Amino acid sequence: MRKFLIAVALPFLLIAGAATASEYGSPDEAKAMLERAVAALKADKAKALTMFNERSEGFGDRDLYVYCGGDDGMFTAHYNEKVRAMSLKDLKDKEGNAFGEEIYSVAEPGKLAEVEYKWNRPGSDDLVDKVAYVTKEGDEICAVGYYK
């Protein structure tokens, strides 16, 4: 009887657990992704930027992704090809705040800084508070943002 109950109940418990998984990435997950991004950049910069652009090898999870800019301010990594043709340094949020400049001003090697801005969630026009964890590795300024 016990084996029968486990066999019947286990699938329902697994489904219930999956239903409670967050639709959006958490601050801890964003921070962990950025830390893994730094390690990838240290190991092989060209390969890392490709993985970030393709959201492969765990560098894209729900609404979490890595984006980077070079010394000139231009994007070197972003999953959206159109965005990669733009300047990260010149980015402004949906209320006009120059958060791209702030990202560049706070990024330091070996440290994670936070930059807050207003952005809409994917598929929505509603503005939401968003926080980007930011760091510098070599000549790359990189970030991973999460929605509050």
C-alpha cells in the first residue's frame, strides 16, 4: 500500500513544485549568472561573448541574461542582435534616466555593484523596477538584471 501511495502522490508533488517555480529570475540567480559570466570571460573572452549572445550554456534563463559593453560603450554582448548595434553607455530607461552611464561609472573589477532603473517586463508595457548587477572584467563591463 505504501508503494502505491508514493507512486500515485509523487507525480502530483512534482507538478505542484514545478508550478511554484518562479516565472522570473531572482536576485541570487542574477548574481550567480554574473559571477559565472566573469569566470567565462577569464577563461575565453571570445567564447564567453558568443555564449552570452546566444543565451547558451546557462547564460539565458527566463528573464535573466548577460549583457556587456566594451571600453567604447558599444554592446559586445546581448541576446538581441539589434541591441548589439547600439551603445550600452548611452542607454536610458523608460523614464529617461541615463542608467547606461551609471553602469559604466560603478563597474569595478572584482566587485558587484547595483544599478536600478525602470524597464518593462518581456511581453508587458508596464514599467517595473529593475536592478542590474554590474562588474568589470578586463575591458568588458557586464551586467545581469532582475525585476523587483
